[in-house]
Amino acid sequence: MRIKICRKEAKETAYWQRLIVETNDEKYGQEGMALHNEAVELKKIFSSILTKSE
């Protein structure tokens, strides 16, 4: 159950970070994309844990 919440939060974080990067290209370019990619990786990790635990 907690992993599902973590995955949901990571997904939401990735969404908002992508939105910020797309609307503010110059200000948050590389750093914003790095944070977005990290959130996506966390989402993948949580999904993998969830799949293997079921």
C-alpha cells in the first residue's frame, strides 16, 4: 500500500516538474530536466517493487 502512494507521488512530482520546465525553459532548463528524470526513475523503481511484491 505504501509503495502505491510513493509511486503516485513520484508520478505527480514528475508531472509538475515537466510542466515547470516546459513553461520556463530558460530558467529551469537542465536542472529541471534532471529533477524530472529523477522523479521518473523513482516512479519506475516503485513500480518494479510493486510488481515484484504482488
